Amino acid sequence: QVQLVESGGGLVQAGGSLRLSCAASGRTFRNYAMGWFRQPPGKERDFVAAIAMSGGITYHADSVKGRFTISRDNAKNTVSLQMRSLKPEDTAVYYCAAGPPAYGLGAVSRRAAYDYWGQGTQVTVSS
């Protein structure tokens, strides 16, 4: 069982930056692939980024590539999403997720690949 708690969301102007964090409970954090998804108002929850167990492999959606960076600290049981050059279309509730090891963008970008989800944190980007 893994419990996930996101933090770091808020209101930011376009062009600004935010850093989201996700704290995970449990001693087996390092055995899970971790992902970030987001859900804009009235839309489906979409993949943003994922990171392998060791942190050596990362994946980012095309829409955020070059602006967002996922990272993890297995010693602190945390995964982070550094977001730069934010745009109004980045406005969404951001969710952290944990799942069994998976590789390849096609695998890690599926919601069904993740067993555990956080409650989400709101990110609002004003124009």
C-alpha cells in the first residue's frame, strides 16, 4: 500500500515557475514507477511525466517537454515536478501516481498503469 500526498500547487502568472512535490508513505517507494498526470476543468486526466524506479529514465509528454522536469529522491520518498515557462493551458489539477515498473512512453502514459493516486493539487496559470 502506498499513500501519496501532493503539494506545491497555486496561482502563478504565465511565464512563471512552480515546483510540485509528492510525498509517499511506505518503505517500498523505490520499487514503484512514479508519474504525474493533470486534469484541466471539464477534460480527461492526461499524462504529464513519469520516472523509473531508479530515476535514471524519465518520460515527458510533448506538451511539456523542455519546460517540465520530473525527478525523484528515493531516500526521502518524494517525487517532484519542476514546471517552468508556465502557460494558461497548463491550468489543471495535478495528480501524483505510483505503479509497478513499466518502460516505454506507451506504457507509462496510461492511467491504468498506476495503482495508487494522490488527491491532487490545483495549478492555475493566469494570462
